[in-house]
Amino acid sequence: MTVFSLLLVASGLALAVGATGPEALSTDRASLQGAWTLVSIEANHQVAPMEQIKIGNLVEVAKLYIEGNRCTFKLGDVTLRLRLALDSTKTPKNIEMTVTEGPCEGGPFTAST
């Protein structure tokens, strides 16, 4: 799984809870702020066993920091900086991410819950 795939999963999970509709945007944005730690990985609707995550030391080395509409994702020596755009009016809710600095620069990429 690539660094950016991990970020999409983390972002999608972060929007999984909360209100819907236009009033939810500020609530969702506020709930995303701060430092995040990896607790699971899912790809193609399959959750990776925690033993695999621990073997790869991902829990200790994968970190996500969100401040305002900016995000920094660190995985060991790799750092991605992103711009986030939330859409709480869609079902499922969406986060659109544009990588502004790092190895997979570009986008936008969308994560949804």
C-alpha cells in the first residue's frame, strides 16, 4: 500500500462520524484538527490484520497532522503536505486532497466514508 493510500484511508475514516448537511462543515473541520495516529489499514474493503501493521512498524512511524485546511502526513522519512477541502453535504461525506509537496504531488484525490 502506498503512502498516499494510507493517507486516503486515514482521512476517510476521520469523516465517518458527525452531522450531515451544510452546518456540518465547521463541525467536521473542527473534529479533524490535531495529530492522528494510525490504528488500522483498509484497502479494497479488506482490513489488514493488526499483526501485519505492527510488523511493518506503521503504528509508530505513520503520523497525520491537520491544521485548518492543511495537512502533513509523515511515514518514516517521507513527508507529504496537502491542502484539504471538505464536503459534508455529500453522502457519503468527502475530503478532497491535493498534494502540494512530496513524492506524489498532484491531485485532487478524494476520500469518502
